[in-house]
Amino acid sequence: MLKEAIGLILYALLLLLLIFILITAVRALFFTPKKKKGEKIELTDEKVDTERYLRNLSDAIKIKTISNYDRDKVDWSQFDKFHAFLEERYPLIHKTMTKTVIGDASLVFKWEGTDPSLDGIALLGHQDVVPVAEGTENDWTHPAFEGFNDGEFIWGRGAMDMKNHLLAVMESVEQLIADGYVPKRTVYICLGHNEEVVAAPDNGAKQIAAYLKEQGVHLEAVIDEGGAILPVNVKGVLNTHLAGVGVAEKGSVNYEVSVSAKGGHSSQPPEHTALGHLANVIKDIEGHQFKAKMPKFVYELFIEIGRRCSYPVRLITCNLWLLKPLVLKIMTKIPPAASLIRTCTAVTMAQGSPQFNVLPQKASITVNFRTMPGVTIEDVEKHIRKSVRKKEKIDVNFLVGKEASVVSPTDSRAFRTIKELCEAADDKCLVAPFLVMGGTDSYNYECVCENIYRFSPFVASTKLLLCTHATDERLPVSSCENALKFFKRYVKQMTED
Ligand SMILES: [Zn+2]
């Protein structure tokens, strides 16, 4: 009897498995990119002057707008020069839009819409660049501040981060004015002057956002740097252009964790010095990572990628809902993937006694946490205290930090517009939300806007993206025309009604 029952159960299970496989096989067939309904945007007819843009970008790179944490060390004449350059190259913007200088050198241009009762949009950019690391000047193929255009690339500091994006915004708006376009909604161009200086006390973007708030401005959308269009080609699996639109950015929090001890001469040491105890603390902190969770937008990213994969691979990707726990497990083992799904912990600095024969009275480590949206600075402290074994008496001190951003929605008009424009420019393009690891100026605009997107419409390989802030920063010339069309059309789509 029992044997029969077991047999029956096994048979039923087998049948279920077969049905599941069959459903999956069929589901995977139809698990393809969703077809768009309604009218398709065409970008081909959008008039842009790419040659003028490239000339301007070359000249903009020549101006050394290098920011510094210490404002006394900034060569402000370079920013004056940059402002004069903008005035000369974009006369229609300067004639049509009102310009306000905010703080030391940040700029706000305002193009008043015909219906001021509607929320406007803002196009962000930062004028500053990072310096060239001392001693590496001669490693560059073409000098960092020459803006050399060899036909394939424009070389120089800021070519990718982000004079390319800033000038594309200026060029597109200048062209729109030349075309006689009249926006219904107000358009702001907001150009910070010290984005590259992390935690600058006089942050330009923060001052701009405060200024807008003071003016009673509420924005429908903000677009800033953050994501780009990445060619992805995994043979036989996926061949696409992945446009990552940053819908959020991680926070960065630093805590000092210390252990105190008696100290004394190292000739008569206890079993464990303060550093010995601290070793346990490090082990506990590294051993108790934050829990990995797949945020909705990361899940959406995988679904979008999954839909583009070749058929056999889709047998797996169409069942992501089922495989989520396994995917999370694998991702935690790969640092770049792990950073997408959890708050990351990095013990970065350590200190013991000041001399080799002195027992430390205090031993401390600094831990840098990159927080996920939703995890607060306070949560991090609680997590540290919970992770370390009770017998180690620790002191936890908050040093400096910035909360993670909120997450912008993926069903807003602005996100949809970005998606449609990317797809219109390139059939192969896959647009998906993603999480920005570093900080951007747009973070400061949460007080005036809920729809903040971090995206530069330039195609750039990982190799090129890695040159940002490094030697041989350069921009592929071939990606410029579509970027100009993107911004021009984006402004139109967003301000027509
Ligand atoms: Zn930047």
C-alpha cells in the first residue's frame, strides 16, 4: 500500500516537472522584448550640428576647470574663461535664457515656458574636471588639456566626465532656439562647479537646488550624468547596447570602530593587545555582511536583459522569479554584482600604537559602507553593533557620510521618454534602470524633483569608461550625433505639453 502511494506521488511529481519544463519551453519562446504600442519616435529628421559641437568640445577641454576641496586652491580665472567661452559659443542661449551665477561659479540658465503653471525640467552638468595625477602627464597619447580630435576620438580631461554631456545639452538647446522652438514648460540648464570634490562644503549643485526651491520651483524631471550606453556582446547569448539609466545612487558612510586597552611596554604584553581584539572585530564585521536583496529596479534590469538573450538562455532567464535566491547567492560572490544588491562593507584603514615597542591604548579601524537605498546611516551603526561578538567592547564613531538617494520611478514620463529615444536611435538598444555607485550632482535635487535620472546618451565601452578620471580619457566621435539628437528631442518631448 505504502509502496503504491510513494509510486503515485513520484509519478505525480514527474508529471508536474514535465509540465513545468513544457511551460518554460513555451514561455521562453515568447519571453522577448515587449513591442511598443502607439507612435514610434523618429530621430532621423532632427537637425543637429555635430561639427560645431566637436569643435566646441575640443576648445572646452582646453580650459582647465579643475576643482579642489580647498577653494583657495582653485584657479577661478579658468571658470571665468569657461563662462566667457559659453557666452561666445552659445549666443542664442544667452539671449533667450536668463543666466544666474550661484555660489562661486555655478550657473543656472532659465528658458521660461509659455505655461508657467506647469512643472519645468532641468538638464544638469558640471563644469569642473579632476586634475591629471602628478607624474602621469606624459602617459597620455595626446595631452590632457588639448582636446585633440583624431577623427575617431576627442582626447582629454572632461571628454567623458562630463564636458561632452554639458556641451551636448548646450548645443541642443542652442539649436532648438535657432529652430524657433518655443517650450510650454520651463527649461533649466544647471551647471555646478565642484561636483568632483566629494563633500565640498560649498557644493554648487546643493546651492542651485536650494535656490530653485527658494524660487518655488518644482521640477517634473532632472537628467544628469551617471549611466551611459554600453555595448554588450556575449557570443551566442546576448548582443545588445545596454543603456543604463541611473534611478538611484548609493550612499557612502564611514565609521571608526575602536577597542581600548591598558597599554604599556611591549616587553610584558597581555595575551591579546587592543589590536589583537580588533582582529576579532574585523573578522566579525567582514563575516556579517548586510543581507542581499534584489531591489525592484535590479530585477527589472535582469528581466530586460533576460528578454534579449538567445533562446536556450531564455529557458533560464524567463524563470528569474523562481531562481531569484540562487541568482542572489551567485551575485554576492562577484564583487561588482554584489554591489548592486547589498550595502557593501570595506575595512579601509587601521591604526594601533604610535611606536613599535608601545602597546596600543586604542586600536581603531575605519570602515566604509556603500549603502543601498533604504539603508540609513543609523542602520549601519546598529548593524556594526549587532555584528561584533559581545565580549569585545567596541566604540563606534560616525565620521562622515552621505545617505543613499531615493529611487526614482521607472513609470514616469521622463523615464519613458529616455527609453523611447534610445530605442528610436538604435534598434539594438536595451534600456534598463540601474544603480549608480558613485555620487552625482543630481542627488541634491531631491528637494525639488521626484524623477531624477542619471544618464548620458553616449555609447562607450567599459574600456573607455575606465579612462574616466584616468589617463587617456576620450570620447568616441561616432557617438556624438545621436547624443545631440537625444537631448534635442528629449527637451521637445518633455516640454511640448
Ligand atoms: Zn562627473
